[in-house]
Amino acid sequence: MEAVVAYVDNELSPMATTRADAHLVLCTRCSEEVVNQVRARSLLRGGAQMSAPPSLLGQLSQIPTREIDVRRAGRSNRRSR
Ligand SMILES: [Zn+2]
């Protein structure tokens, strides 16, 4: 999705932002791309602040990250048993 950069920069129109939000919820790859962009930006700016809008962070937090969940579940299961 080429609009990822504009989305991260919060330069999309309200309608485009709404579309992007809806798409990111469904599309793991694009959401990961947004996360990477946000990380890259925060690194460029010294890592002090997140430039992403709160709505974006809320959307991303709702997206299940399979790898992390699997790893955490695997570890906790092994430890508990
Ligand atoms: Zn996508």
C-alpha cells in the first residue's frame, strides 16, 4: 500500500484515513508496514516520540500479531507445565 507513508505522516484526507484504518485491520502485511514506518520515523527523530496518531496505535493494538502471541503462549505453556 503506497499510502502507508502518507498515512503515518497523517497527511491522508479523512476519508482516505478511514479507508486505511479499515484496510489495516484486515491486512496484516500493510499493518506491519505501518508499524515499520512508525518505528523508522521514531528512530529518525531520536526515538523520543511516536508520531503516529492515537487512533492508529489503537488500531494496531487490536491487530493480533500471530508470531508474538504464539511465542508467548508457547513459553507460558511450557513454564506452567
Ligand atoms: Zn494491504
